[in-house]
Amino acid sequence: MLEVSNLACSRGDHRLFSGLSFNLQPGQIMQVQGVNGSGKTSLLRTLCGFLRPDEGDIIWRGESIRELDEDYYAEMLYLGHLNAIKDELSALENLCISAGLSGVELEEKEAMIALRRMGLRGREMLPTKVLSQGQRRRVALARLLVSDATFWILDEPLTALDVGAVGLIQELIGEHLAQQGMVIFTTHQPLHVAGTEMRTVSLS
Amino acid sequence: MKKSSMLDLLLLVIRRDLILAMRRRADVLTTLVFFVMVVSLFPLGVGPELGMLRKMAPGVLWVAALLASMLSLGRLFSADYLDGTLEQMMLAPQSLSMLVLGKMAAHWMVSGLPLVLMAPVLGLQFDMSVQALGVLILGLLLGTPILSMLGAIGAALTLGLRGGGVLLSLLVLPLCIPVLIFGAGAVDAISSGLSIVSHLSLLGALLVLALVFTPWVTAQALRISME
């Protein structure tokens, strides 16, 4: 499904990684490992198409993501360091709008169910500026519940989350993999998904 | 859950930006108050000579509208850029140009349309005739969307730069000169009894050109800014 061949990426004059090749099939999960500054986020942003690789290619279903563009975006979901939620909007509005941007029209009821599963019961209508850092992250992560994307790209999904929420994210990833989804992620916290082999790619 | 079409997405972006503008009303009001202030300073500064005021009215109103529309441009993409929403917009399964067009439309409704509605009231300070006011409104109605669209290109190019606000004005203002010339020219023409058709047609043509090209150019500029 996803094939990365001979990828090289640099920021400014600094070469982050080169000759990176791996592939990912439905039902597989891959962790990107490396110290701070080794290019984990750059790799994920390259997979999103934000950064142009110096060399190499990223192939999705047999075609380069550069050419697929919107067809690729319809099948992937990216969750970065930034939560992409608006302080002025309520959790519910935020979720409906971000689902809308990713091409899914969400009914209020479905959004409520997703937010409640993320442990935000009673906070659905509050403007997100009054929520805590972890709760805001939960609002952002609620997108995982309402998305129908196959390929999840998660950049440090566990930051600011408490133990309960980390368990929930592991559960969600497990469900996604069981439905033949694909996940690539970075984290500095341990993340265990039952029933699947965790593949890794190391950047040095 | 159902898939959304291109038009749904356009409407979603417009609605979202309008809701956000309504929750941050101060931003909208600053633009409008700035416009009113600048225009009102001229009769006070130049003196109450009606002939001169009438003559300079179209120019003053247009220049003030131009400057006022610059004020809110800096915020067009920067808030979305800082909180990560812009990343998500780029990953939308529809063309980024369409989303950009939505943002331009919302920007115009929030910062251009109020100027158009305010202009006739301000025009009275300059003793403009009813006909001239009508042409002024018509011109602004055609011209202010062009200002929003040209401004969006500048806003996208200066995204994330320090001191981008001044640079933005320097980039965009020269591009707005044709709009200023034809917009103010139309009012001058009707005041001296000439036909306004040519001026307004040219403004209309500029509007169509801008509608076709600026969303695409802005989308490209945004992609460059994100790298």
C-alpha cells in the first residue's frame, strides 16, 4: 500500500536522513524512532506532502503521492503537534468543522458520541479555551473516531494525555488496525497495541 | 456520515470564518472604525469648501477603503497557520484553491462589505450627489472583493514572517492601483456627466480575472510557506 523508497530529506543545509526505505501494508503499525532533532516530524510531514523530499519517492497504491494529491488526502489523516482547534469554538463545533474539512459531514449526534468516548462528557459545548491542555488534545484526537481514513499519521499523539487517555488511544489504534487500517507514529512514551507486531524505523 | 462535495466545503469554510469573526467582533470593528476615522479626517483637515470636497471625495473614500482592507489581511491566514488548522486544510480531499476562495469570500463579507455599506453615509460628509453615491457603491461592490483576493496572495506569501504586516502592504498596495483608478474614475466620470460603463466594465473584468487566478496563486504561495 505505502512504499517509501530511498527517501532523503534535509532542513536547510543539514541532511536529516537519506536512503530511507520501508513499506507498510494494511493492518500494520510502524513507530518512527530517533532522538530529538533526528527528523521524525520531518519524515511524517514529508509523508503528508508538506515537505518535498530531496531524493526518493513515496508511493501510495502504486502511484506517487505528488500525483495523487487529493485522492491520497482523502485516505489519510494527520495529527501533528498542533491541535488545529480554535479557542473560540466549542469542542463540538471544532470536531464538526475539522471532520468537515477532511471531507466527512458529521451529524451532531455522532460528534457527541465521539467526544463522550474521549472522556469529554459535559464539556462538549464549552469553548475550548477554558479546557485544559490534555482535554484540548482529546478534542483533537476525537477526529480519529469520526474519520474514515485508512492511513493515520500521528506525531506524538500521547503528549499531555493522562494514563486513561493513553489506554483509550491504544484501544483506538488496535481497532483501526483490526479494520485493516495503517498507522505510522512517533512517541517518546511507551505505546502498546495488543495483537500486532510493532514495526520500527530508526532515524540516526 | 456522508461525503462532502466541493461546494459543501466552500460553504463550510465561509461559515466557519464568519462564526469566528462574530466571536472576535473587535477585529471586525477596528477595520470599520479605521475607515470611518480616516474618511472623516479629510473634511476636518481640508476645510468646508464644498467644491473641493466633492472633487476629492471618490479618491479619499477609495484610498481609505484600500488602507482599511490592508488592516485585516495579516490575520487572514496567520491564526490558522499558528494553531495548525492550515495544515489540515491542505490535507483536505478537495482542492486547496477552493478553501482559499472560501476564506477570501468570508474575509470580504467581514471587512469589505461593511465598508461598502458605510460608504454612502460617509459620502454625505463630502456633499456627494445621490448619483455619485450610487456609482461609488457599485464600484466598491465590484472593487473590494478584488482587494480581498489580491491581499490574500500577499498574506500567504508573508505568512510566518516577522514584520510581515508592513511587507504585506508594500506587496499588495501597488497591485491595487488599477482598482483604485477605475473605482475612483467611475465616480469622477458620473460627476462630470460622462459614461461610467467603461470604468465599471473594467472593474468587472478585473474581478473575474481575480476570481479565476488569485485562489490558485494563493494556494501555491501557502504551500511554499508551509515548507
